[in-house]
Amino acid sequence: MASNPNKLVLDVEELKKGKFSAVQIKYTILESAIEDNSTITIPVTYQVGNNSLEVYVLGERLVKVDGDKDGHYTEVGTAGQTSNKIQLHNIGQSIPVGTVITYVVTGDYT
């Protein structure tokens, strides 16, 4: 079976080699639905614009809107500053109660 590059997989050996300065992984299980195009507060802090944040819904990576590139979310805040908000875009439906959303941040922005 071919591996899916959009699945959440971290290489522990790469972590041990120090490839990443720090990795924060947090997840939430939704207690209420999130409507499409909503701005949400997430349980991690990241730096806006440096590609330190990845968002996964049920293990599938969401694509960040980047310039004119379509995607599923945008980072909310000023480039170079820290934030704990994202805005969902054009997912096509709400995200239902009970859904697991995972946030991966490379770097320490606390």
C-alpha cells in the first residue's frame, strides 16, 4: 500500500537527530460543530507566515491558503508574529461534533 504524504506521520529518528528544534502536537475533539469559513482559536501558538503550523482533520492534512493558491485555512495574524487562530476556508461543510483535529507546530512559540 502506498503511503499518503498528507497523513500525520513524524519520524522519531529525525526528531532524535535534532532536525526539528521543537515539535508541539496538540489535538482537540470537537464538542460543537465548526462552520465552514469560521475563525477558530487553536490550542497551540505558532509564528504566522513561516510554515510552522500544520492542521489535520481526522488525520488528513489541510492545505494552507498561500497567496493565490487555494486551500482549506489561512493563518490569522501578522507575518512574523505569533498567533493561536486560523480561519477555515471552503471546506464545503461544517466539521461535526466528535471530530479530531490535530495541530503540529515545528518550533517553540510559547
